[in-house]
Amino acid sequence: MKLMKQLFYIFPLKQRLQYLGLFILQLLETALDFFGVALILPFVNLMVNAEQMQASWWYRLVTKVIGTAEMSSVLLFLTILMAVVYLVKNAFIMFLTWLRINFIGKSKIRMGARMITCYMHKPYTFHLQRNTSEIIRNINGDVNGAFSVISAMFALISDALIVISLTTYLFAVDFQMTVGLLIALAICSAVYFLIVRKKIRTYGQKSRKVTAKMYKAIQQAMGGIKEVKIMGREKFFADVYKRCGTESVELSKRYSIVSAIPGRLIETLCMFAILTIVAIKIIKGEDLSEIVPNLSAFAVAAIRLMPRANSINGHINTITFNKPSLEALYEDLVESDREEAERQKEIEEKKRQNRSVNIGEERNIFARGITYTYPNKTEPVLKNVNMTVNAGESVGIVGVTGAGKTTLVDIILGLLKPQKGTVCYGALDIYEDYGEWQKHIGYIPQYIYLVDDTIRNNVALGVEEDQIDEAAVWRALENAQLADFVRSLEDGLDTVIGERGVRISGGQRQRIGIARALYYDPEILFFDEATSSLDNETEKAVITSINELGAQKTMIIVAHRLTTLSGCDRIYKVEGGGVSETTIA
């Protein structure tokens, strides 16, 4: 029930109805499979004991259908019927397999996109506390694991229906053999639930952790490749990955061996039970002419039954192994929905508040009574901070490392939400309509995130290529004083700059960051220590670019050095959890 509750929560109504449709088609598959097996007994009986079979109800029915009671005609009809049934059945199974794989594949992509959206909309503090490799593992591994559970459940239902049908049929064919078969299956089930199941679940939990470690090893090695190569640490990271990979292989090996035990046990015990009962019948002197038809039909049905019983065991193993992934996916989605509900509730409360500003202050930024404490910390980094940025001003923010400069900017940006106080853009509380606030701001960090793509796509990051406004790209490059450099390149805007912009200089990377912030021509720009990683000459050139924007934009500039803020109208100093206005000495 818990598993079904999780699946119902994860999948919307439309997908649940589609699953129901697939389930109904599986019932039809089961009926066809059972009908194909059920035809074997009358076919064999007719060949072995034709005279006795002529009195049966099914023989009379066939003669009415074909219009003749001739034995050869009835036998030919059954032969053709069996061929048609097996042809239709297998064609239908292939169609249903295609339908199932197509549906699950597309659903998996949708779920992966949903999880990416879920994580990207989580609070910024979530990303500060979580390792990226864990998130990648969750999006790839947990989504794949969850759909492995879905696929296994589909197959489990299909196989269970066929096993039930075949078992019913076997009782009608030979009661004693069927009881022996069920006793063997019961023993195997007991072995599975008492011994195997717990081990497989443990292996599934450990596998999630090991996968995250492997992602982490790759990410750390490639993320700092320059330092790794300079220090000669390639072997260290390769060894970390190797250790994690070895552990993963060991877990896979144990899982494969343990999960195979019930299947092999089923086959051995079932064959032993059937052969034992056949031996007893022979010893008792039963008529072999009566045993052979039933035994033939029983053997065919049992041969179909045992692989299905093995498959059921495999499907249960798959569900058990991957259930931790499904549970993790469920918990993340529940948490995300809870956060969204809380956010909507807060927005509604804020909308009921009547806020107003004086004439001329409609585009000012007001930070009022801001208090912020990071998760797992006891002391607030900012306490009751009040700050105003007037429209068109250039405001500098300084302070020693750890004083809270970036925290203050992140709060004004809306990335962090204070425990007390709020930030308003005129009369708009930015947490009431964050999408509206985003339309007014541009952000340039210390380290510009660049993708291995063209200059055009880096400036218009996140915009579909056929929707990029090239005029806006050139305008942004002109304002960032990078247009002449781009024109001098052989491929111009189509120049590929490499991963993290390795093919261009540090100053050019910063200017692309400025151009990106200017692409939508926002009225407010945030510079978060955007020049601290540059050499003096490059820093001066970038600051010149920034200062030339001052007449057009409201700017908030974070810096370590007061000299960087020489063009600012006002400067705030962050110190001891508070903010006070200061001057350049």
C-alpha cells in the first residue's frame, strides 16, 4: 500500500489512466497466452486417444464450427487454430512491449525534467548544503531506479496473471503434480522473504551511496583539472574513482548472485516434484496411455510456468533493489510541493498587506529590518539591517571576508530569504512576485559561469538559439566594451570559447558576464566582487566599463577594496552584523 501511495503521488492522473490502459492490455495478453497453452491438451488427447475425445464437448463444438465430424479435419482445424493463436499472441506481445517501453521511456524523460525543475526551484540554501554529485545521482539514478520499479511492476502483474491462469489449468490437468509444484514454489518463496529480500534492499541502499561517490570523484577531478595537473594528483582522483567502482562492482556481484538463488531453487525443486510424482504413478502401475496426454499438457504448461515464476522472483528483486530510489524521489517531490504550498501561502499573505512609497521612490530598493542566520548556525550574519538604494545610484558594499557582503546582496537579489524583515522594490515586496523582480535585475558574479558554446549562446544563456535577439546581443557587447574584440574574431558571435571559457582571457570572461547581465537591458545591476580575480590593469579596464554604465543603471557593487568603488555615489560597510554608510579614506 505504501508503494502504491508513492506511485499515485509521483504520477499525475493522466499517466495513471495510461497505466490502467496498459494493465487492461496486459489482461488481454494473459488471456491469449493462457488460450495458447489450453489448446495443447485437446490437441494431444485427440492424437493419442481420438475415439474417447469424440464424446467431449469441445469436439462437438469444433465439428459444428467446421461443418464436418471427420477426425482429420478436426485435427487440421486445431493445428491451424493453434498456429493462428500463437502468431496473434506473439505479435500482440511485441506490440505491447513496444507500447510499454515507449510509454515508460517518455515518462522517464518527463520525470527527469520535473526533477531538474524541482531542484532548480529549491531555495538557494538547499544548494549551499547539497553536493552537486548527489543531485546528479538523484536526477539520473533515482529516476532510472523509480522507473525500474514501474517496469518491474508491469512485468510482475503480467507474469502473476499468467501464473495464476496456468496454475488453475494445471489443477484441472493433474491435481497431485500441481500440489507438488506449489509446495516447491512455497519453499522458494519462504527462502526469498526470509533471507534474500533484506539483503537485496541493503544492496540497493548501498548502491545509491556508491553511485554518488563515483559522480563526486569525476566531478572533483574534472572540475579542478588545472590544479590537479599542476600538482600531479591525477592518480589520486583515479584511485578514488577506482575504489568506488570496485565497491559498486562488488555490490552488483552480490546482488546478482543472491537474486539468482530463488530462481535456481525454483527450477530444481519444481522439476524434482514433477519427476517424483511421475515416478510414484509408474510405481503404482497407472496406465501410461492415460498419463502421457496429461503429462504432455502438464509439461508444456509447467515449462511456461517455471520461467514465469523465476521472472516474478526477478521482478520482486528489482523492485526491492530500486525501492530506495523510488522513496527518495517521492520524498523530494513531497518536500518540493510542501515548499511551494508554503511559498504560495506567504505570497497570499503579502498581497493582503497595503504598502505604499513616496512619489519618486517607485524604483528605489528598500531593505528593511533584515536579519539572517544560515542553516545550522546559531549567530546571525546580519542583524536588523536597514538600507536604501535610490534609483540611478551606484552603491558600493565593502567589508572583510565573512562579514556578510555577499549574503546581503543575495538577500536583495532574492536568493536568500531573511528570517526577519523584507526587501521591497518600490511598493513591491520581491518575495511576493519574484518573477516581476527578476525582470529588473542583472547579476555579474566573481566567477562567470561559461558553457562550452558560442559567444552568442553564452551572452543569451538559457535562450533557445532560434529565439536569440542578435541586436540585443550586440548592444550588450557594446555596453560591456567587448564588441570590437568579437568583431576581430574569424567566427565572430559563432566563436566557441571552450568549457569555462578557457580559450579567452579573464578580462574577456568578465565582460561576457557583464554582457549577459545586460542582454535584457535591466535597470538594476549587481556586481558581486566581479573584479577581485583580475589583475590590476584588467580590473581598471572592467571598472571603466562598469562606471560608464553608471549614468544609465542603478548599480550595487560588492568589493574588498575601497578603490574599486571610487565611482560610487554611496558606500555601505558591512561589519559586526550591521550595515553603516562610510566614505573612501
